[in-house]
Amino acid sequence: MSVRPMRQGRSADREPGAASGTRAVDPVFLLAAALAMAAGLLGGASRENPLRLAVVELTAVPLLAMGLRAVVRGRLPDDRPGRQLDLWIIAAAVGIPLLQLAPVPPEIWTRLPGQAARLTALRVLGRQPPWLPMSLAPAATFRAILALTPPLAMYLAIVRLSADQTHRLSWLWLGLAALGLMLGVGQMVEPGGGPAYLYATASVDSLVGVFANRNHEAAFLVCLAPVAAAIGLPPRPKRSERGNGSRTSWRRWLGALFIAVAFVALSAVRSRAGVLLAGPALAAALLVIWRGRGRGEADRWRQALPVAAAAAVAVAAVALFALTPILARFDTGGSDLNRGQFWPIVMDAAQPFEPLGAGVGAFDRVFAAVEPLTLVGPRYLNHAHNDFLEIWLEAGWPGLAVVGAFLVWLVLANLRAWRSRSALARAAGASVVLLLVFSVPDYPLRTETLAVFLAFCCGVLAAPTGSLA
């Protein structure tokens, strides 16, 4: 998977004329913006929305085609962190479910771990074992492959865009989150259900914005905090703005306003994980600014002032008006407080299928077969509420190996970003880490909105070093 070096700071697949002085429209940028809007508006649930997901996936098709063409022609930047490790991770992430869908002769699959239930069902029906895929849920595995297309398309696009273009897309992500907050106002006016809730399975007692799950709305708001802080530090200030902060101060204060509103909104979202990670997200935002372009301590304090002020206002507002409902969410009497109680059951359910897993998307089928009767009720577990355990159950040790390789890539990319002068790259790295932490008690990356946002952040981390300056 060798590639040729690309001229840094430019898209590899611009239309003719973009490389000259003309203001040609960059199709990669436009398609990436369209995909971000489609994912941000239609990808807020992990299930029961096939038509909306189809729109997101179809929006990603032309962008993915351009990205794959860039890979084949060697037009990805040659100085990406990890030296092509990202392409191997992508190939493995797509290859595992593809292999799980491949028909396997009975002489092989009957000897694989975890196939006893299949063999028993065939024996009861009086049928001989036919050729079957390894996955216990082939339809779900196929849908999982389709769900990978939007984040894959976004990553292959962002890694080829300039710093100015990624900054404009960052504003778009903040705008989508702000739109969700405005929708949340309607949800608070009419709690318990109503047209402001976009999904029938939404957490109707909370502000969920464009999501179905309040934890996913909280993850979106919290993970955007470092990006909102970095947005006030443009990659290349104009000459009229250099040495004069008056032209860029409005960006810093607008980003700070988003942080203040988002953190106050967390009290209406009522997500425990969101409340607990708000502090680390704020610390990351301040650290991103502190490592910014300031030439002295006084300059850095001046740049950090808007975010610090926003945080102080948000904390004061929550303490005065919303502390009681937040503390109520941490009441140990809550019936769904400890989702970790399911993790040992998930681990026991995964054991018979190791080392290859039960099939991507097969979690609910496997868990339903081993769920204790004491836990059976009108509410059921559609995901493990721990993405790493769910990957282990569905993709086995190969899936965890891909996760491990991604973590290695993430460390390399973050080291590179924090050594650069790019505030947005540092913010993107912090956002990725926060999303992974959110994935321990929940499944945010099972939604297209957050999966595409993660891919956007990874693309910023892997941008050419010239665009990180």
C-alpha cells in the first residue's frame, strides 16, 4: 500500500483550475460537507431507521469513490502518522465482516467454535449442514459493512483537504450541534414525546437533539468542546489579523458561547457519562488553547479567557438552576444505573465463539440466547453498552487486534499533532479520546453521526504536516 507524496495543504482530487489562481469549487470539500450534514441530521440512531441510514450511505458513495481512486492512484499524503497503518486498519475493519459473510463448506464451519445451536437446529429439522457464512446474523453483518462507508468516505476526504477547508467543516459540525440544541428546546417544551423528537425510541424525558439516545447527544456536545475552543485559532491568520486579535476574537468568543450553552444543556440531556466527562473535555479545550499560537504567557491567558469565562458561567448556571435533577440521575435507586452488571454476561456469551466471534451485528441474537430470566422484561439490551466487549463478541480476537492497531495509530497521530502548531489537530485528538471513553459505558459509534464525526477527527489528525502548521 505504498503511496506517492502529495503537495501538502491541497486536495488531491481538485477539479481542473483549482491548482491555479482561480477559485474553482473543490468537489471533495462539497461532498464532505454534504456527508457531514446528512450524517448530522439523519444518522442519530443505531437502529430502526433504515431509510435515513440509506440516505447517509448513498450520500457517501461518490465521496468514497473519489477516496478509493485517490488510494489506488497514490494521492494520499505520504507523511501520514503510522506510515500506511491507517490503510491496513481500514482494510482489516472492512475485511473481517466480509470474511464472515463468505460461504463456508460444512466440513469447516461445523468445526468452528459456537456452532452447536446451528447444528442442533438442523438436526431437529432433519437437514444436512449446507454451506453457510460464519456470521450468525448475515443480514446484520451486511448492514454493518454498509454502515462503514460514510466514515470511511469522510476520512479519505478530510486527509486530503487543506487546513482552511477542515476549519470550515469544523464550523459546520458546530452548526449541526447548535441545530440539535434548538430542536432540543422544542423537546423540553413538549417532554414525553412530540414532533420535536425525531425517533420513536428516543429518550423522551431528556434533550436528545437529533439523536435517539441522550448519551449520544451528550457525547456529541462534550466531544465538540475542544473543537469549539480551537476554532478561534485559525490555521493561517490573514495579514490584517496578524498581531491584532480584534479580527479573530469573535471566533474565540463564539466558540466559547457554544461551550457554555452545550455544558448548560447537559443538565437537560441528563446523561451521567456526559456530566462526568464534561470536566475532562473542558480541561482538554483549555490545554488546546494553551498550546496555541501565543508567544507569551499573557497572550495565552488572553486566548484562554473566553473558554474559561464560558466554563464559569456554565458551572454557575448549572449549580443555581439544575443541580438537583443532575444529582437525581446519580441516585443509586435508578433501575438502569449499573449497565456494567451486563458485562460479565456478555463476556460469558462471547466465550463459545472465540477466537473468531459470532459475526458483526449478531450481538442481540447471541445475548438473547443467554440472557438470565431475571433480566427479561419489556426493556432489552440491543447493544452491550461497551463497544469493546461487543467488538470482542462479534469480531473475536481479530476485531480486538484492529482496535489495538487503531490505538497505536491514535497515539502516534496525537504525538504528531501536539508537536505541531495546529490547535484543530490537537482538539481532534482530544475528541477521539473522549469518544473512545464514551464507548466504554455506551455505544456512541454505532450511530452514523458520531462515526462520521470520529472519521472527521481522525482525518484532521492524519492531515499533511504542511496543513498542520
